[in-house]
Amino acid sequence: MFRRRESVPFSFVAEADRFRSNVTPPPPERASVSQLAGRCLVGLVVVCGLAGSLLFGLPALDNPRSPSHQQNSEATQGR
């Protein structure tokens, strides 16, 4: 039986590695002022949200400090 040396997809990939295009891609579009302002605003909102959650969340995570001396309640003093 006749066998090919390379299968078709691999020979295509091998030729694609050697191929160089003489066409340069177009330069990327510059962002407009409104797009830049929107990106800055979104970033600022995200940072402020993280800072706010940290600010309001830290007091809830603190362990309550136990008093150095315990006060006896009236029920225990009456004994």
C-alpha cells in the first residue's frame, strides 16, 4: 500500500511555520477620552468598594476583648 510521509494537517502546519507575510497589520485604535474616563471611573469604583468593605469589615472581625477583672452579677453576690 502507498503511504504518505506526512499527514495533511502536519504538513500544513510545517509550511505555516516557514511562511512570512509581507502585509503589516493595522495599528491598534487609540482609546477616546470618554473611554479612558470610563475605564478610570470603573477602576476607581472597584478600588473604593474594596477599601470600603475592608473599612467596614475589619471591626466585625475583631475579637471582643475580655475584661481584665470579671464583674459578678447580683445573682452570684447574693449567695
